[in-house]
Amino acid sequence: MRTQILPPDASSLSLAAELIQQGGLVAFPTETVYGLGADALNPEAVRSIFAAKGRPADNPLIVHIFRREQLDSICDLPDAAVPLMDAFWPGPLTLLFPKKAAVPDVVTAGLPTVAVRMPSHPVAQAFLAACGLPVAAPSANRSGRPSPTTAAHVLEDLSGNVPLILDGGSCEVGLESTVLDLCHGEPCILRPGGVTKEMLEDVLKKPVSLAGSILRPLREDETALSPGMRYKHYAPKADVTLVDGPEENVLPLLRSLYTRDTDAGKKSCILCFSEHAEALSVCRVLSLGSKSEPSQIAHRLFDTLRQLDEEQMESVYSEVIPPEGIGLAVMNRLGRAAAFRMIHA
Ligand code: AMP
Ligand code: MG
């Protein structure tokens, strides 16, 4: 199969809709990351998403809609969801709802809940409207690779496995959506993302809890509330280690860890804030972006992680940001890239 990348104009959108309606796959941009979409109500089509990505069958997908009426046929609607949809849809918030029978089990990996999101990206909206049906779409990467934030990333991972990639440029948020569970008692964030804990609490007027394994590895005896959290995601081939502590200790430690590894013949680099690039300039550094702009760090993170593999890095030492606001989502992804290895300086 040849993979075409097309700009999102009227003719490529109608080709995309035709492919989806015939049970095919299309990769499309959203404000979070690129998605790999198929007709959510066609089990064969959904199975081909898992095959194209090499995704384990027990990792459920998010269903994408462009207007709320589409919820009627796929799920029940808990009252608590309404103010959240009013505040954050369209946008990077995925909500879990009790699923209806029309949603095939392959979408939800057999779970009784279905994850639903209404993306705000204009190309995603135009694509979903042209399809006229709910579209199941995980991130458009090979399973285990960082999620794609450009059409070129999708091509790198899925060339020959998807007929069409709609090119909408680079994704604004750059990290996957926040996944919020309202179906099992108190609201709980299963995966942090663009809509922060603080933003959710402001609307719900009550505390929102965090799934245990957001900033640490899942324990052997623990079930993943969000099945995707069980998998080794976002992992570059290099050994990544996070270094935290006061700046005056962190910078010298980064330098000495880097020197130790390069002296031992390893290809190494440091992920640092742009403010520290100068002070670390004797080392090979990749900038995470400015320490004062965590949303910029989020926007570039997956591209930076892909660059580590491109440059065949073997060891990487990274600065950390406070796990607040969008910083929580950054530290979740960076933590998982590092298998949560952390040194305190
Ligand atoms: P992706 O779009 O590739 O980031 O994958 C979607 C993520 O949403 C998965 O990794 C799941 O962990 C999560 N998810 C989807 N459906 C459910 C569900 N019914 N319950 C809990 N988590 C879900
Ligand atoms: Mg994914």
C-alpha cells in the first residue's frame, strides 16, 4: 500500500471520508497528537487499527465525535459530564462513559466504558463532519514509539500501513488528551494531558484524584485503571535518567554524568531548559524549551524524544519540571521515557 500525505482541502477530506465509510484507515491531525482513525462502529475496520500499529488488543481506543448528538447512540451520559463538556469540548479532554451495545467490544477492549473526545482542531472537525460517523482513533504511531505530532512522524512509523495522512502541520498541545474517569465514584485522572487537574477542579468545584501510576511505575499487584498506562510507552532506545534538585547541584551533576558516559565511549546527551543550554555547552544538549513555558516543553517533547533515536543516543540525562498544570503531563511522559529512573542532585 502506498501512503499519500495530502493537505486538508475539500478533495482530500472527501477522499478521507470515503476511505473511512468503506472500512479503511486515515491518519488525521488533532490539537493533541495525530490520530489513526477508522469507523468506530465497524469491528473489522477497528481491528485493522490494532494491526497497523502493532497495538496490544487489550489497550482500548478513544472514540472521536464532532457534535454531542453522536453520544446518544454510543453511550449513557452521567450528569457530572455536562459541565465538563460545556467547559472543555471541543478540546483535549477524554471522558469515560458507560458504553452502549452499538460500540463493538474491540473498541473498548471488552471494558463496559467507552472513552470519548471532541477534538478542537479545525481539520479534525472537518474530517469527522465529512465522515458523519464516530471515529475510533488512537495515536498514529507504531505501538511503543512516541506519539506523532507531525505528518512526517506518522509517515516514519506507518508508511505502507495507512493509505492517507491528512497534513495539518504540527500539533499545538503536543501531548495526548487528559483521560478522566467519572464512572467509578469520585472523578479521577487516568492520564494527565492538556486539560489540567487544576482546570477540572475549577469546573467541578471539588478535588479530582490522580491514578496512582502517573508519576511512578505500576506495581506488579496493581491493575491499570487506564490499560495504556501498563505499556512501556514513549521510550527512546537510550537509557534515560531524570535529575532533580536545586539548580546549583543539578547542572554540575548533569555535566559529570555526561562526561562519565562519553569517556566510557557512550553516545550521550543532556535534555535541558533553554536557559541552561549555555552553561552546559561543553556537552551535547537538546533543549526542552524554556523553563518558564511548560506548554512549549509539552509541544516539543515527543519530537525531542524521536530525535534521540534518530541520533542513536545511548544515554540521556534530563532536567525535570514541577508536576503542576501541564507540567504533570510532561513529567508523566518524561517519567515513562525514563522508566521513572530519577537521581536527586
Ligand atoms: P491513545 O489514543 O493511543 O493515547 O490511547 C487511548 C488511551 O485511552 C489508552 O491508552 C487507554 O489507556 C485510554 N482508554 C481508552 N478507553 C478507555 C477505557 N474505557 N477505560 C480506561 N482507559 C481508556
Ligand atoms: Mg497512543
